[in-house]
Amino acid sequence: MPKKKSEQSIITHSGMQDLLAEQSSIILGAVDQRFAKVDKRLDGLEQSINSRLATTEVRILSDIDRKLVLMEERINRKFDKLTTTLDKFLNISQLKKIIQEKLGVNLA
């Protein structure tokens, strides 16, 4: 039995446009909410990464500083040893020169 005209829904062009606009609005709202959640997660990840990078940077710089101090100490020890060796060499040369001049003995 056919339905009466009042029971049937009549969909007009403007009615269809309204329904599609409402559907689009709902879909876009859901997509925006999802993007907002993803943005929050990405912000959290970015903060976490930045924190880890800062911690790593401090550790690396601390290690470099420690190694530079050790290297400086090592260079200073080597330089002191070289200076001592040169002092001994120069003193021996001066002693030989003085002995040759004063005593006339050649120690070469």
C-alpha cells in the first residue's frame, strides 16, 4: 500500500544541501578533534626530545671539558719534562764551556 504524501519524506534540493552541510560540519569537527589530539601528542614528544637533547648536550660538554683538562695536564707534564731536559742540556754545555775556558780542557 502506498504511503501518503505527508508520511513520505520529501527531500528538496535545499534540504539536501542542509543535510550535506551538517554532515560536512560533523565530519570536519571530528577531524579537527583528532588533529588536536595528535598535536598534543606531538607537543609532548617534542618536549621530551628537547629535554633529552639538553641532557645529552650537558653530558657531552661535561665529558669534553673533563677530557680537555686531562689533555692539558698531560701536555703540561710533557712540557715540564722537555723543559727540564733542555735545562740539563744547556747547563752541561755551559759547564763544558766554562771548564774549557778556565782549565783549558776540552770535554767534547
